Amino acid sequence: MPRANPLLARVAPPPIAQADRWAAAYDGRHGALINCSQAVPNHAPPADFAARLAEAAASPQAARYGDILGDPALRHAYAAHVSRRYDATIEPGRVAITAGCNQAFFAAMITVAGAGDAVILPAPWYFNHQMTLDMLGIEKRPLVTKAETGFLPDPAALEALIDEKTRALVLVSPNNPTGAVYPPSLLVELFDTCVRRGLHLVLDETYRDFLPPETGAPHALFAAPEGEAHLISLYSFSKAYAIPGHRVGAMISGEALAAEIEKVIDCIQICAPRPAQAALPQAIESLADWRAENAAVIAARARLFEDMLGDIPGWELDQIGAYFAYVRHPFPDRPAADVAAGLARDAGILALPGSFFGPDQERHLRIAFANVPEDGIREVMRRLALNSGGDAGKDNREKVRNDG
């Protein structure tokens, strides 16, 4: 009897699909389901940008294969944009355009590590990163982070995890799932360790467009002389441009490494989707104000979420930022998946359990607040108040009944 690759057989099913099955059990008793499970924009791209996408899709050129590492116009536009944002010089030859950031990560991992090697992931981690390493037979080494220290990696702990099998450190900032933003000085310290120990630093900055504008450049690593050899930067156009279905991401590496990455991309998809590649070069600059306005809206949602959650007994906010809130639930004796499934079934709130993001996360839920308008956040809080557990939950349920 033929069998599947045993490495794949050990990989958990896609978490979002599992959460969607929990949502199907909700009977609508509180109103519409509020989906806080996935980082998906709840708005369409601007009409003129959507029109350019449609026009590009109708072009015969968009139906043909393109350059494996991306259309030259988008590689040049993205290199110029990153150069301005980080006050560094990025040559277009260092840029690869990918079918989303997940493909960029997959290609990066195949390029820098093989079966039996090790890659360090701060825990809690983004589940697709963990799944990728598992299916490639690459050992994942947890670099444990904690709420007490803002879920920031400890450079000393990183040093202790490195041995002759270690090939890379993966970081996500702003972080998924916690929302933590890594200070530039910490990124420099972690990068210096990677350089000294001969590792790649793979830095996923999918959510950087949602940082406050006053923060300036997220880091100075592109300007470091060692950056071309040791740094691989990942990015997604999905969230900031509201085009997740178009599947366009980007990566920046050294030109020598890009030649190896090209081999991987050629075997996965040959090239990223062409219509979005054609429409994005102009949008990178023309939609700057629109992106900033959306980031301000999401920042206001974060403030509201934080303020309101503080008034609900039993629920604690351990971290919030960019797109996500990492919340400690009030049921210490229940697995996080049971809490999340029950919240979907009984309250119509779909969130992801901490257990999807690595070991020792059973007390947490990840709530993607950025998807939810302010009225929806208020409704999330009303429903959470009904699901506080114990005497606090009883009091909250009584209060909601009395308030009508």
C-alpha cells in the first residue's frame, strides 16, 4: 500500500481550516460570527488600484510566464522603496518576488538548511514556519519568550541554542502571534550573534507597514556590511495593500544567495502571479497615504481593544501590536483549543488557541483585532464578559442581562 511522506504525515492539519470547523458549530444566538482568527484585511483595495489589477489581468502579457525572481519593474520599485524606508542601498538584483510571504519563507528554508539541520524559532512561533520546518525534516529549536519580558528573545538564550547543526535564526517583527515589536537595538544584538556564529538571520516583516510612523526605520541591518551575506528579509503585500488572494510577497538577500533561491522558486511556482506584479510598482508610492490611514485605523482598534479588555475580569492582555492581541484566558484547567472551540460555539468569536503556536501556550488565545471594526470590538468584549468563568463570569452574565 503506498504511503505519504512520513514527514508530512507528522505535520498538523492547517490551523485556520481547523478553526473554521469550530465556527460551523455556532448557532447565531448572539448575532453574526466575529472572525478574529486570520490576519485578513476587512476592506477592499482602493478602486483605482483594483481597476489596475483588473486591467493587468486582462493583458495577454499577464497570462505568460515571467522572470522567476519577479518582474523587473516591481523588483526595482520595491528595492527603491526599502532603500528609502531603511536609509540603505538595496540593489534590485537582491530582490525576489514570491507568491506570498509563505512561499518566500519556504524558499528561504530550503536554501539555507536541509534535513537534519536546525533552525531556531522564537516561541510562540508562527505555525506555518513550524509546519515548513517539520515537513522539510529540519529541526526546529524553540527560543522561548515570555509575557514578563514582552515576548522578546534573549540574546544569551539564543547563544546557548547554537551548535554545529544550526543554520539560521528566524524572527518575526511585528510578531505573529504576539504582536511584539522587536527594538532596533535588540535586532542588532541578535544579528551580531548570527554573524559571529555563521548563521543566516531570516527576518519576516510582514506587518511592518502597521508600525507607528514616528518609529522610523524598523532596524539598521540593511546598512550593515554583513547584511548581504547574513540577512534574508521577508515581506508580504497582502495585508497593507489588501490583496491576500493575489499572493505576492518579497524577499531580499545577497545576490549570490538569490541565485540559489531562484532554483527553488522555479520548482515551486516558476513566477509569482503576473497581474499584481504589474499593478504594484505604481501602488507602492501612490498608496502610501492610504496605507498610513489604514494603519491609523488599526492602531485605534488596538487602543480600544486594550482599554476594554482591562475591564473584563479573568481575561488578561499579555501583548498587543500591529495586527494581533495575545490574550490570557480565564480557564487554567482547560486546553486552549477547547477554550477556542467553546468560544466559537457559544459566543460566536473565532480566535486561535495558543497551542497552535508552540509548546506551553495553553493559557493563551491569539485574537486578530485588526480585522474587526470598533463596533465589532465592543461586541467581542460584551461576549467575552459572558465567558469569564467562575463568579466573575456569573456577575458579568447578570450585568449583561440587566443592561438588556
